[in-house]
Amino acid sequence: MSRDALLVTNTGRRSNFAPARTVTRDLLQAGFTVRAIAEEAAQLDLPGVVPVNGPAAADGAEIVFGLGGDGTVLRAAEFARPAGVPLLGINLGHVGFLTEADVDDLDRAVRDVVDRAYTVDERLTLDVVAECDGQVIARSWALNEVTVEKGARERMLEVLVDVDGRPLSRYGCDGVVCATPTGSTAYAFSAGGPVVWPEVEALLLVPISAHALFSRALVTSPTSTIRITVEPYTTFALLSCDSRRVFDLSPGSSVTLTRGARPVRVVRLHPQPFTDRLVAKFGLPVHGWRANGR
């Protein structure tokens, strides 16, 4: 039976070309059929790969490799999620919070995939529907976060937030972030939200630079429905899903967010406590400020 893998690579850096070729070579030698996004395959000049395009690029594959940083992993998730295929992120960038292995561990990571020596976690996602004047204007989803932000730099955005059909608060703000636990270390964290362990099932709501006494981050039930309405008298807004899918929102538009119907399946090569990941990725001072060798 054929074993297929899809490669999604950040081709914006030539330094990423060699790791992509290494993964391709190792997988081909192990008997895999290797697919690559057609444009990237042409740029990388990968011999033996099958160029693919479109949302069904990962259908029937055993695994999707995301070679790059967190942005590349989010792009790879767009192919992995609809196909229900596990996603393995290889960090070729800087922080790479969504990645599982670094470039130095590339050979071992591929070997573990070939040997099927890995586990798979399911990560909660968000489904989003935007409406205006009773008409649906956008449908999308996110692994990290959905944001509603002001479209005009010089104007404050006025929004009303409802939770489970009940009005919660009005905010004059730069925007609102609704995040998953996976996305709690991304934009939501920068906006002042809490870090949430990935195993926790919850939704996060974080106002951005809100002019309000009640402006703290909130953690709701995973079954909650969050609705963000752009007030009719305010400026236009932008709806962004993982900073990859962006839609215009006219005044009076509303955005409804619920737990995603489909999770993203993430490969785990070696069990690692989330605490250790936080310490490593953020460079946290676990030894104390006096532990300088003296």
C-alpha cells in the first residue's frame, strides 16, 4: 500500500531549500510518494515529487510536513485539516511554537515518521461566520485565533460582545481576539491574555487596547457561542483568521464564533510537558537571576 506525504515549505528563504530536499530524499528512499505544492516544487527543484494544488492536496496522505515557522504550519493546516491528516511542523524559523522538531533533528523526525513512532493530538479550532444585513458574507475557521480589528488606524472600533446569546459588554478598542488554547501563546498572549495548556478545552476572549473598566481577558466554555457586533455608527473593521484569511466588515456586521467542527491533528514525536515547551520557546529564567555560575 502506498504511503503518501505532503510537503508544505516556506520558499521565501533559500536556507529552507536544503532541509526540504533532505526530507524529500529520505521519504523517497523509504518508499513514500512525496507530494509538494506545485509552485513550491518548481522553486525547490525537487526530483521525484508529485506536484499538487488545491484544498484536496492532502487527501489520502499519511502525513503533512510543514517546513518553516509558525506561519508555514498554519498554511499547512489548511491542507491537513479538511483531509483529517496529521500535521508535523519542522522549525526552520525562530520561535516555531507550533512546530514539533527543529532542523537539527530533521533526520530523526523523518525516521520516526517512517517507523510510525509518533502519536497524534487533536487541537481545538474555531469556526466563524460573518453576517451583514442578514446575509452571510464570510465563512472560515482558525487554529490559533480569530480577530476583529479596526480598519482605520485613526479611529477607535466600537463593538458589542455577546456570549451564549446574552450581551456581555461594549468595548471601545482596537479590536477583539478570540483564541483557542493553541493560539493562547500567539496574538492573544501579546494582547494580555493567559497562557492555556493545549489539553484544556476552552475559548479565549481578549480585548485589544480597550477603553473600558471591564477589559480583562475571559476564558469561556468550549461550547460557548461568542458574537462580536461592529456597531453601526463606528468605523469599518477587518476579520482575520490566523492572519491568513482576511475579510472586510462593514459597520453593523456581526461575527459568530463557535468551536470548530473539525480539529487539527498534530503529530507528537516525543512526549514533552507543555511547561518545558514554554520554558524553551520563551527562554524563561527557571534557574533564577543569581544562577550565573558564581
